[in-house]
Amino acid sequence: MREIQVRDVIDAVAAMCIKANTELPDDVRAKLEQAMAAETSASAKEVLRQLLENADLARDTKLPLCQDCGLAVLFVEVGDGVRVVGGNLREAINAGVRKGYADGFLRKSACHPLTRANTGDGTPAIIHFDMVPGDTLKLVYMAKGGGSENMSRVTMLSPAQGWEGVRKFVINRVAEAGPNPCPPTVIGIGIGGTFDHAARIAKKSLMRRLDDTHPDPDIAAREQELEDALNDLGIGPMGLGGKTTVLGVKIAMEPCHLASLPLAVNVQCHSQRHEEVVL
């Protein structure tokens, strides 16, 4: 049994929080550059240029890419040959978030849902645990902003609606969201499972790189079909029109009950901030 010290977990999570909020991932930057080169609208080109300039400034100054540093969302894969020593894993992750948001001067947005009293330290994080084979601990962090999360939806379609029902719901959701989630967005889609599981896999799909291709050719084709349809909406960068409404569409699909067709659409803004580490 391999042992991992709690202090190593805390330090790794803190470093991820700071890096993700100040350095745009290379795959996201590349997509923005490609979009700027392809745009014919002057306003769209200018918005994309400003987004890239903002990314450069954030990287160089170590200031956040966006004032909304989001809620900390983590997907954690715990190897069955790993034991965390010196404390509790969940508590260690939250301690890492507290440290990262304090040390990085990141805005702390966690609050009581009704009184709106701020917890003051960016916690508790939203943590999803999975047990996997192996002797490593994988931590994947995302800063999930409120503007894009507010545009996300879960619905229960009837099985008869099938792919056309999924397609229609996704397109309508992005159209109705318009400029609110700060496009160009990334769209995570969860199909199947249950009401709650569809939302979970939709969120997890946002952790994929924008330049990857789904290993299932059928799902890969559906991702491209939706990406083309959403960009045809013409909403464009920051809702000012153009060819680039989304940077990518990521689908996760799992079996569901024969009487159900759960569907979740998780919207992410252009500042697709995520980081991962394996201990």
C-alpha cells in the first residue's frame, strides 16, 4: 500500500487553484487563436484579441483571468493501492482550496444559499470521488464561475425524443443563454444515468481537452454536429455576433433506465480554467 502525505495533497490543490485561475490552458488558448483567425466580423476578432491579451496579462502578473474565481470543483480518482496518511482526504482538499484562494488572492465566492453569508475562504469545495485501480491519486480541479453555471440545465426527456430531442434542447439552451455565460463557451453534455448522474458526467466532460476526439466515433460525430449547429447560431464572442459561439462540445453518455432519458447541459465560459495533478 503506497502512502501519500496529507501535506502533499494540500500543497498540490493550492497550486492548482492558483495556476488554473491565472494561466489559461494551452488547448483553450489555441482554440481562441484559431477562432480569431477564422472570424470575419471585426467586433468578434477584437473580442477574441482582448481575451488573448487578458490571458497574457493574467499569466505575467499572476492576477486572476476573471474576477469570478468560481467555486472549486474537484474530480478525485483514488487508487485502491493508495492510503492518505496524516489526516482526512476531503479535509485536506478543502485545506488546499483555502490555502490556494488565500495565497493567490482569489475571490472567495462560496456562500450560504439563503442568507448569502460568505464562508470566507472559498470552501467547501464540490468534490467527486471515484475509486480506481492503481497506486496513484489523481486530482482534477476546475474553477466554476457563477455566470456560466447559472445557464446550465438538467431535464428528463422521454425516450421517444431520442437524439433529436437532445439536439433541440441543447441548441435552445445555448440560444436562450445568449451572451450571459460570456461566450465563446464550452458545452458539457451528460446523457443517461439518472437525474443527478447526468449532471455529474456533464460537468466531468468539461475536464477534457478541447483538442481531443472522443474515442467512440458515433459520439465524436455528434459532438461535431452540435458544435457546428451552435456556432451557426451567430451569437459570437460576448454575444456581439460572429462565427464562434462555442469553442467545443463534449459529450458523456452512459446507460439509463429504459423509461428515462436524462440530459444535462453544463455551460462553461471562455475562461475554461482547469488543472490536474497525479500524486
